[in-house]
Amino acid sequence: MTVVLFSWGKSIEGGTAEALTFALDQATERGAEMRWAVTAELEQEAVALAAHHGVRHVDVIDTAADGVDARVAVFAGYCRVTASDLILFNQSVEGRVIAARVAGRLGLPVLANVVALSNAGGSIKAEASAYGGDTRAEYVLSAPRNVLSVVTTGLVARAAAAPAAVETKRVSVDVGAPTAGFEVVSAPKVQAQRLEDAEIIVAGGRGLGKQENFELVKQMAEALGGMWGGSRAIVDDGWIDSSRQVGLTGKITRPGLYIAAGISGASQHMAGCSAAKTIIAINKDPDASIFRYARFGVVGDCVELLPELIRAAKG
Ligand SMILES: Cc1cc2nc3c(=O)[nH]c(=O)nc-3n(C[C@H](O)[C@H](O)[C@H](O)COP(=O)(O)OP(=O)(O)OC[C@H]3O[C@@H](n4cnc5c(N)ncnc54)[C@H](O)[C@@H]3O)c2cc1C
């Protein structure tokens, strides 16, 4: 049996170290081999990270994989030419889409939002968040090969006791003649820095009252040298672009500091920020759910408090 994790892009995305540890644990538990399949531009970074986390096999995919359509074709092609039984993706907005499309191409079952795996007799039992993150569902994977999109926010990365000797193998994939992909009719704005990788995030919600007040969130983020984001409620209301949405159906972030202003703390929002090291919440309702996650909480009006905090942050 072989466990494969895919990574791609210009740099290694947040959550990959956790996904590697998860994949290694699955391989160890099943007496399987673990291979990390990466696109060529990640080779150097991947080899260093693999050594640190004890991953011994890195497959460098030589075939160009720019854009979602190409990645689907290349990763499905990789799975056809290499042994791969448990095919894992670090769940991101794109990862979830690619996982489903790779599974479709290979005719394999796919499961998203996976948070844990265990053994059930001879099969694998998967736990996945369901109903927008409010509950957990259990699935028994009866097929011999499965594609899983894994949520890494609740996972912990583990370094190897000693750096592993990493063996890299170059893999070329024949993707055949191009087939029609999707026609892009609109695309979210792409930021220079990804929200998923930000160390400091200031996020706003409907508690800001009106769109103009969101400027306070932007100013606070700027004063702290961080990025800004928001809840789905204000994306739906058109205050901010969907590329800034944090949560289950938005960006999965893991910053050092997450400041939530006027955000209730719905489970679907917290799915995108609960891995933050420190959450500071400002909410006028002392019973708001966000306070269950926050290390520091301020009960008060965020529209009044933010200008003070911005002044303090600017020194
Ligand atoms: C399948 C599914 C997926 C979803 N995905 C996401 C997702 O990815 N991301 C996401 O965010 N949501 C998501 N949601 C929506 C989610 O359930 C919530 O509805 C949403 O997060 C609420 O946004 P909010 O906290 O800004 O607004 P509200 O729920 O309206 O909360 C506003 C908060 O602001 C407080 N407040 C009001 N006035 C002030 C003030 N002056 N100062 C301080 N505090 C104040 C209130 O006490 C309240 O707690 C999803 C829902 C479903 C069903």
C-alpha cells in the first residue's frame, strides 16, 4: 500500500507540515510507504521540509502543472502510473476542488473535510466534518483506493528525531492531448500575499454595522503589518471580496494572531481561524460564541474600540 500527498504552487502552503505528519502516521499504521508528490518548482523547499519531518520519498513531477485543469490532469496521470492507494490533499479552496476532480478522472471515491482516520476491520474509517462543520460524520472506506481532502487545522506537525535521508525521484506524466476545461467567467482578486499564510489577520463581521466601518479593520491590519479578512455574512452583503472570506467555505488560516471584530464565532467561521495561536475577540454580546475560542476578549462596541486600538498600534 502507498500513501501519497500532493503539493503544488510557487511555495509550500500552510498546513503542509501537518498534512505530512498525518500522511506518515497513516502509512506507519498500515505498514505502507509514504510518498510526497510535488510539482517541480517546490523541489528544494520540499526536500528540506521532508527531511525535517521524516519523509523519505519525494516524487518531483516534471510535467508542467499550471492552473487547476493542468493540475487535475497531471495528478490523475501520476496516480495512474504510480502505486497510490490513499491519495491525500491538504484541504484548501483549490485542494478540495482538485481532489474531487482527480477522483472523478480515476473513477475513485472522494471524501472532503476529513479530520481523522482509523481502522475498521480490514477497512479504513474516516471522520469528516459535516453540516457546515457543526457535526462529525463517520465513513467506512470500502474501496481499495480512495481520494481524501484533509482539514489540517486541528492536526499537529511533528519533526523527526533526526533529519531523514530524502530520496527524490523524477516522475514525468503523459497527460495526453488537452481536453476542454472550464471557461473562467469571473475570478476572485488574487492578493500578493495569501491570507492562508498571514501571520497577523484582522477580521471583521456584521457587527461592524455598515460597510464604511470595515475601513477600521483595514486600518488596524495595516497598523499591525497584517492582512485583513472577514466573515461570510459580509461577503454575502458585498462589503468585501470573497477572496477575503475566512471559514469553512473560505480561507483556512493559521496565523499567530487573529483579531475578530464584530464576528459571532459561528462554527463555519471558526473552521477557518481556530488554528490561530492567539485569538482576540471584540463583541458587544458577552455570550457570543467567539469568546469560547478567544484567549483575550473585549465586551464592547468594535466601532468605538477599533480607533483606539489603531492609535495604540501606531504608537
Ligand atoms: C454551509 C455553510 C458554510 C458557511 N461558511 C462560512 C464561512 O466560510 N465563513 C463564515 O464566516 N461563515 C460561514 N457560514 C456562515 C456562518 O454560519 C455565519 O452565518 C457567519 O459566520 C456569521 O457572520 P458574522 O459573525 O459576521 O455575523 P453575525 O452572525 O450577524 O454576528 C455578528 C456579531 O457581531 C456582534 N456585534 C453586533 N454589533 C456589534 C458591535 N457594535 N460591536 C461588536 N460586536 C457587535 C453580535 O453580537 C454578533 O455576535 C457558513 C454557513 C453555512 C451554512
